[in-house]
Amino acid sequence: MKIIDLEKIKFSDDSRLNFDHDLSKLNWFNIGGKAKIFLLANSLNDLSVFLKTYNNRGKVFILGAGSNILFDDHTYEGVIIKLGKNFNNISKLNENLIISGSSCLDKKVADFAMENEIEGLEFLSCIPGSIGGGIRMNAGCYGREFKDILVSVQALDFNGKVLTIPSDKINFKYRSSNLSKDLIFLSATFKGKVSLKENIKKKINSLKSQKDASQPLRVKTSGSTFKNPIDQTNKKVWELIKESIDINEANTMFGDAVLSEKHCNFLINKEKASFNDMKNLINFIKENVYKKTGVNLELEIVITS
Ligand SMILES: Cc1cc2nc3c(=O)[nH]c(=O)nc-3n(C[C@H](O)[C@H](O)[C@H](O)COP(=O)(O)OP(=O)(O)OC[C@H]3O[C@@H](n4cnc5c(N)ncnc54)[C@H](O)[C@@H]3O)c2cc1C
């Protein structure tokens, strides 16, 4: 891919363009090779200038906090874009509305809502991703999802056009939506209801304790690997995995890729798992669950290629 013209781009807001950039430190699994082109875009202006010059010559992938991603060990032959400082602001619009940049971490938005006595966003404190990743995944837990709090999304298409999409025009499903893959989410407006800080704090603490009790902590994971197969069975995915695989068996280890004993839908990179180790473990689980239960598991984590 030709990159000489990209090297000459002058950014006005300190955005950074790197070539052959290591991706393994930019995701929770700590797995992955390099990005042929990596852009840390600090402003909408810099992002637009880059996209105009890049002119759809290759693949584009938007990286949030990297908490739901498995990167390939091969070089990504395109551009990986991460949104930087000007996408990290939050403001209160009125008594129950918040606008947040898409690189803000969900936890920061939950805390902001609590400080401003806006209730309903507590579940965000349990999801380690960014607002952009949460919109893409329709992330959620404990009965709430992004779709329940979203008012509208501001996005940029790969041709540099800015759009505002009201949430009632988006068809959200469990961990997905019909939002085009060719959109970069810039910011989002969320609604809650007026409440008291103390009540919100209690709810956050209660959700966090539930989360800490049920999921592995301080490990290299990307959270739930597979979606609950809600259209095939009422059983949760972890129940199906437990029924199908003896997770203590040595043959469930692929290199350093293992199942978490605390929550078997969480896969862990113990130390130096490669992309192939993790992919082999994923395929092993899929095959065994299908053989035992007839359920075809679908990935929740995003695998780049
Ligand atoms: C310990 C742990 C616990 C977790 N618990 C939960 C949970 O309870 N509920 C849940 O739903 N998920 C959970 N997850 C998964 C993950 O945190 C969520 O899916 C999260 O929303 C991903 O956000 P991210 O910013 O990390 O996205 P990334 O992993 O960086 O990317 C995910 C997807 O979003 C896209 N994307 C990211 N930013 C943008 C943007 N600005 N514009 C367009 N597309 C974008 C990416 O291209 C990719 O397709 C957990 C993960 C971990 C590691």
C-alpha cells in the first residue's frame, strides 16, 4: 500500500501517525501483530484530513479500549484508528441528559452521571470499554444495554461526512445493531432520570460487587467470548460450555490460552498466548458445544483480519 503521501500529512491537533505499530499493548488480551498504519486522532479536523488523504485505499478499523477484540498476529494491512483527547469530554446538557465523547471510558460516564445526580447509567461502571465500543456492541449487563440510555449518536463516515443518528432510527439487538460498519462514532447523548447521588452510588457498588464475584479480575481477557444463544436455547452460554467441556482437563489449554475457571465464557491469555492459540481454543469450544448440545455458538468478541 502506498503511504508516502500519508507521511506528509500535517495535523493541527497533535494527532500521531505511526507505521508498523504494535497492537498487542492496545487490547486486553495483549495479543496481536502490527498495524501497517496507526492513527491516534486527537480531533475531528485531524481525522477528516487523514480520511480525505487516505481516500478509502484500504481497510479501516476503529479501536476503542480494546476490551472486546482479538487481533491477528499478522500485520493489519490497513489503518487502525484510535480516537484521542478531543473525543474524551463529557458535559451535562440539562437535568437528565449527558453528552460524551466516544473515547470516554464507560466507567467515567457512570461516575459523571452519579456526580450529576442522573440515574440509570450505573451499569456502565461494570463495562471496561469506551462509549464508541459500547455503541457498536450494544454492550450491557444486569438487564440494561446501551440502547436503553442512548438518545443519539454523532458519527463520521469514511468520506468525511458527519451524521447525527437518533437512537429510534437504530435497530439494536442483543450485542449488535444495524449501524453501518463504515461509521466512526464521535460522541453520544444519553438520558437518565433525576435522582440522588447516594442512591446511585449504592446501585453502582452493588453491581460492582456482583460483577467481581462472578468474573475473573486482573487477567488478560476480552470478557464474554460467545453471545448467549438466545434464539436457540434459554440456557446461558457458560452453562452450555460447562455441560460440554471438562474445563480442568489439560487438553483445554492451547499454548497459554485457557478457559477461566471462574467464568468459563471468559478466555484468558495466561502469558504469551498467540492469536492461533486463542483461535484454536475458540474453535475447540465451539465444536464441543455443538457436538454435545447442537447449539451453534456465535462470537461476541470481534476478530480482526
Ligand atoms: C473484564 C471484562 C468484562 C466485560 N464485561 C462486559 C459486560 O458486562 N457487558 C458487555 O456488553 N461487554 C463486556 N465486556 C466486553 C467489552 O468491554 C464491551 O464490548 C465494550 O463495549 C467494548 O468497548 P471497547 O471500547 O473496548 O471496544 P473495542 O474492543 O476496542 O472494539 C469493539 C468494537 O467496537 C468498535 N468501535 C470501538 N470504538 C468505536 C468508535 N468510536 N466508532 C466505531 N466503532 C467503534 C470496534 O471497531 C469493534 O468492532 C467485558 C470485557 C472485559 C475485558
